[in-house]
Amino acid sequence: MNNIDLRVDGLDYSGWTKATIARSIDAVCASFSLTLTEQRDVDVNSAHQQVRAGQACELRLNNTLVLSGVVDDAMPSYDARQHTITVRGRSKARNLVDCGRPAQQWRNQNLLQLAKVLAAPFDIDVRSDTDVGAAFERPAIEPGQTSFEFLEKMARQRGVRFISDPDGTLVITGVGTKLAPDVLQLGGNIRSASGNFSMRARFHSVTVLGQRIGTDWAHSAASAQNKGVAIDASIDVLRTHYIVSESAADSSDCKTRAQWRLNTAFGRSQALTYTVYGWEHSGGLWEPNTLVQVHDKWMGFDGEQLLIASLRFLLDDEGLRTELQLMKPEAFELLPLPDKAKIDAKGPAKWN
């Protein structure tokens, strides 16, 4: 089954000959690129006449909604033999990503409250499926900063992130706990695989330096003493890293930010990309922020649960397939790092 339906102004366009649909934990907007190429004497479903940039749209794969958003680009073309229409778009959150704002400041607002205020003008619903943490004392948008740049900065201080649901809702979330019903099996459903095992971003210690708001009792040096430190005992002590917080942050905020940076580097240091047949597992479409069990001893994993950090649904001359990027769950959550003794006992991954 490989049905791709793009609905624009109540009309469904199908028959696409090439498609890339991307969803990721790291990108608040899901995106798509669809292409339809036909001979000159064949009606291309009038897509070149009806689809216009800026129109609201819904994209479905196998009758399942995967994206609600806006057409960014509509690109018709033709030559002596054929005519083509390529349509690209993103989730509703595109407006938060693209649009700059004037300076603005609030008092004692938490992340969910801030997100609702900034998303409301664009008719974007906001919800949270995780603890958003304490309120910020005086959060402020700088002139020209986009709404999402500001929200992402605030989210880093709370160790959470934003993603978009298929219906366009902006969601504050942590690492997913849902397990895909199918495993990824070497010699089974895996079509191809590649790995990237890197130590470039790993550090023994990460120190985040922050400032708290000055008061009548705390000024100058006294207001700049907040810091938080996180340690990865498995890394050489000489490898240290410092981050200066972009805004006011108490010691707890700095500690959270430091641990998040350390965990993210650990999780991303072991990245795998798997290509599987089709777009679906036995329970439906593959989804980002979902755990999947991996049985691939050649890559060094034997039954471990990894997180789907991003995916691409693909259709082209190579056929129908899904490209899954997997990482350790620690890349996206404030989880304790494995201690050095356990890492040494397990040993490095083997590739033969």
C-alpha cells in the first residue's frame, strides 16, 4: 500500500511519483516534498492549476494523517515530453520558526504559558505531555528573534523540546516511552544500515554559567555566581566544556542545562541509520520519538531499545521505504549516564 494524498481546499491530489516526508524530534516542523511527472498528453490531476503556495493542506499516507500545515512552494514545469509539479510544505509551526517579533517581556510564566501566548496568533494549539518545570522570572524575546528561537532557548533550560503532532498541535515533550511492535533485525526487515560512532562532542565535565536577576541585595559579581556542573566519568578529565547561559538562570537551571548537554552528546555519539521496506510496521506508520528494539550484532546492538530520532518516508525510482535515524534515548532526556565501570565491562562495539 503506497497511497499519498495531499488535500488542498477540499480537493485530494494523489498519484505522486516521488515523495519525501520528514519528521524529527529535532525539527518542530514536519516537512514534505511531492512530485508528479506525467506525459504531456495526460491530465496531472489539475494539481498545477489548483495547488498554490500559502494554502493550508493536509497530507495522508495510507489514509493516516501525518502532517497539517501550509504549502510553502508550488513549482510547475514542462518540456517537450512531459509536465511536472513539485509541491513542498511544512507543519503549522512554520510561522513560529519563520516570523520575527518585536521585543517583549513577561513575568513568572512557565514554558507552556509562553508557548500558548506566542502560538495563539497563528491558530496553533499547544499542549504538554511532560512536566514543563517552574515558571521563568522574567523571560524576554529580543528584537527580531523568532518565536521558536525564543521557545527553544527556554525549553533547553527545562530539558524538554517541541515537536508537532500530525494535526499541527505544538507539543512540549520528553523522550518517548512507546515501543514499536516490530524489531529491527539484521537479515530480516533491514534493507540497509550505516553507523556513526563519534567522540567529538563528548566531555568529562560540562559547566553552565548563568546569571540571576540583580536585586537590591544582589548586584554585580554576586548576581553572576550561578553555575551547574555535570560529569561523565567515562571521558578523560582534561576534556572540559563551558557554556554561558543566554539569559538569567539559577543554579538549578544551569545544572539541568549541563546534564542535558552531557546526555545529548552521549546519546548522539552512537547514531544509526536504518532503511526498511515500506512505510509501516505491523501496528501502522513508523513514528519519531518511538523506541524500537534492535538486533544487529554487526553494529554492536543485541536487543537494545533505541529511539527513533527522525525518519523519512521515501518514494522514488528505488521504491517505497522508510529511513530511520536511531540514537540512545539519553540523547533527548535527562537520564543518568552509564558509569565507567559498566562501560568498561561491556567493551566497545564490534563490527565483525
